Amino acid sequence: MRSDTITCGIERSPARALLYATGLTKESLSKPFIGIASSFTDLIPGHTHMRKLERDIEKGIHAAGGVSFIFGVPGICDGIAMGHKGMSYSLSSRELIADLIETVTNAHCLDGLILLTNCDKITPGMLMGAARIDVPAIAVTGGPMISGRRNMKKLSLVRDTFEAVGRTQKGEISEDELESLEKEACPGPGSCQGLYTANTMACVTEALGMSLPGCAASLAISAEKERIAYKSGERVVELVRKGVTTKKIMTREAFDNAILIDMTLGGSTNTCLHIPAISHEVGIDIELDRFDEISRKVPQITNLRPGGEHFMEDLFYAGGIPAAMKRLEDVINDCETVSGFSTKEIAKQAIVYDDDIIRTKENAYSKEGGIAVLHGNIALDGAVIKQSALSDDMMFFKGPAKVFGSEEDAMKAIMNKKISKGSVMVIRYEGPRGGPGMREMLSPTAALVGMGLDNSVALITDGRFSGGTRGPCIGHVSPEAMVGGALALVEDDDEIVIDIPNRKLYAVVSDSVLENRKEKWTPPPLSVTSGCLVRYAKNVTSADKGAVLQD
């Protein structure tokens, strides 16, 4: 075992002395050492319940004959960090978490890992770290929050708080009503209730084979989540004894399964960053266009918020990810998973409990999957849109550009009612380098929806969007403006064309005009001058490459 490095031989006497100081017995030193990478914090609702899950995992590890060690992993709540400079730290924290997993696990020669995670960048960061060091590992995602209630109406964070800001500004609801929604939309622990980024990544993790069946959709407050945590603790000890490491689970076929489930559920566009970043750690390159290839082949069989009316709790009771896999049994790859069952076996054993929440392919909500990848003269390396959260009459759109150099400037224009119907908002210098950190644009997009402009105004950015975004919102425009991408050359009133069926995004501007503008263009100064974001900006790659750091 890896842990023999610190427990065996007379030269390891000092290491053993320090381990004894933690309360270990001599017998414990010969057992598998399992790290529990816990992202517990009382700052993020998606993580406040994890102390109990830590205990459940510990019990499972001990029952299987292992020794558990908890270590902390930082976490950021994108909802709290949204709309201000704090969001610059969200995506960059993914790399920090991956490095932390590698550092602690290798420094202490741990034999295996449980990744106790939940929110947006924490899950991919942990998976990246575990993939990099190639040890046996199982992810336990903390589970979705239940819906809120107001006058017996089901509430969710995005629809009923973020979008309510625009409704308040428009005068549809009062500030007292907004305060009431604030207090009732999020009733307790768990990741936000729709198919936003945290829950999408939980579903992707399960489809990838890195968590036990049923883990993704099992609710944060449920006893089922506690049982899964216990079983995960048991199972990881068995993986250590059998030598089943992350690279044996994370194969190219398994990543295709992850994208397949992502597309058929209509998940967050952030997966176009995270899946390639995770695969990069095991030496597998996934091109952005792979998402589009799979999306064109698989229908969307669920319709969860933000685009639909179902919640993650509905998906849980309908059968969860195993039930979704059952609907795709004929196209899903048969891959090994951490459970010991293959994906085909899991799909075969699954039961679909509701044919509307998880539809058949023949009765799908849409004939294509949730994400479309667009190309054109302002997105030579691609851009993404969540077409599952878009009305049919917005699949083709054109209008004059209204250009902004930051999210803050764009938000001011929206709140001051300076945005005209039919226009295309362009928010640039918000990419991985330009932000830096590729901030999410949920505040402006939610404000547009709340003000009733989501079917008459489009938004394009080299930043990214929350999984809660809906409407004609195109992100990840690559190359980004800060490195001289053509988005930097767009001017007010340039006509922008969005053609989703034909996967086109372009400005009606000649190549010669763009070239002339490029000759006069100079990049703006970086908005930060010290700290970790400066290092991040210098080393981060393009969004179409997963925004990973340069090797």
C-alpha cells in the first residue's frame, strides 16, 4: 500500500510516532489509510450538513477495515460570490482545490480518498486532483436542497430571488415581497434546487462512474444520502484492496457517458469547462465540439429548472441518474464504475417512476440535447449556449450590439433601463484571463428575465453563465477579448447574428474591417495587480480548452 511508505521500516519511526500522537494503534498502521477530503463549511448551505456525512463515511471506512483521516477543502458559494469581484475567485478555486487534493494525499501517502463535495467548482476540483494522482477514490456529493414554499408555490433560488431582482426593479413586486422570497426560497441545506452547475456536476460525476448509483439526486436531508455516504466509505476500502484507481474508471468512453447524461438532462454549460479539465488530468483531450456532436445525437428527456418546472427533488423521486441511464441503455457505453457494477448493469436494474419527469427518447422534451456549440467570426474557437433553456422563437436572433467592458457596466445599464428590445448585449474582458477568472453573468441575465426582456434581448460574453441562466445567453466566446479575440473588435451597433440550428455566431462585419480594428486595438490593463489572480491570469488557458492552467 502507498501508506507503507510512512508506516514501515525503522527509518519511519518519527512518522509512526506522529501517527501514534493522533490516537492510532499499532494495528491501525497496517490498515488502508483513507483520506476524507471534506468541504464542510457553515458559510455555504450546500455544505452545512456535511458533519453528519463525515461521520457516516468514517463508519463505513472503519467497518470495512480502513482508517479514516479528515482534511479540509475550501469552498466558494457562487450564489454569494455572484455579481461582484468575489466571483473572480470561483473558477480559479477549482485549480486550488485540485492542487490541495494532490498535495495532502501525496504528502501523507494516503491509500484512497472519499471526496465529500457539493457546490460548483469544488466537485470538478476534487475530481481533477484525484485523477491527477490516480488513487482509488469515490465522490460523495452532498445532495440537492429541497424546494422552498410560499403560498404553497414551489420556490427555487434563481427563479425566485435572482430573477425577482428584475421584477422588483420593474415594479411587479415590492421590496417587502422580495424580502419574503429571500427568506423562503432556500429552506435548508443542500445545493440549489434546479439543474444548475452543482447538481449538473453531481449528475456528471455519477455518470462518469465516480460515485455510487443514486448519489447525485439523493437529497441533502435524506437518510438515503447518509446510507450512500456509509456505503461509499465501505466501498473505497475495497477499491484500495483491488487496486481500482481513478484512471481505470475515467476512460474516454466514461467521459462520453458523462457528456451524454449532461446533454440529455439539459445541464449547465459550465460542464464544457469542467469535463475537459478533469479529462486533461488523465491525459484525455476532449474537444469542445464533442459536446455538440453528442448533443445532436441524444434528445433531452428531462426538463428541470431553470428551463423547466421540475426540481432535483422530482428527479430523485423519479429514479435519479440510474433511471435516466435506463432511458439511454441502448447508447450508453458499458464502463466500470466505483460501485463494482458497470453502467449497463446499473441502467438495466434501474426503475423509472415517472414518465413525465424522465421521458422516453420517443417522447422527449427536445430532439437535441441541452447544449449547442457555435462558431463564427467572433468565436473562431467556439462559444456555448444552453439551448434547453431557450424558447423556440429565440433560436435565431439578430440585432445591434450594445458593448460593455465589464459585468458591472452591463448591470448598471439593465437596472437603469438603458437596454432596448432587439439588441445584443456584448460583455467582454470577462474571460479566464480578462476577468480574471471568467465570472458568471447570472445577475445581468436574471435581471433581464425579471424585467421581461429574455425573449427580446440576447447576451454574448467571453465570461460564463451560472447553471441557473436561461434565455439567449452565449458564453465562453473563444478566443477571449483579452488575448485579442474578435469579441474585442465588436463596436456598438454592429449587427450580430445568432443562428443556433446552424451553430453560427457572427458579426456582420467584413474581415478587412475587423483587421483594421485589430491594428488599432490594445489590451486593457488587468483589473488586479497582486495576489493569486495575477498568477492565475498569467497561466490560465482558453475556455475552449477547459480553462486549465498551463502545464
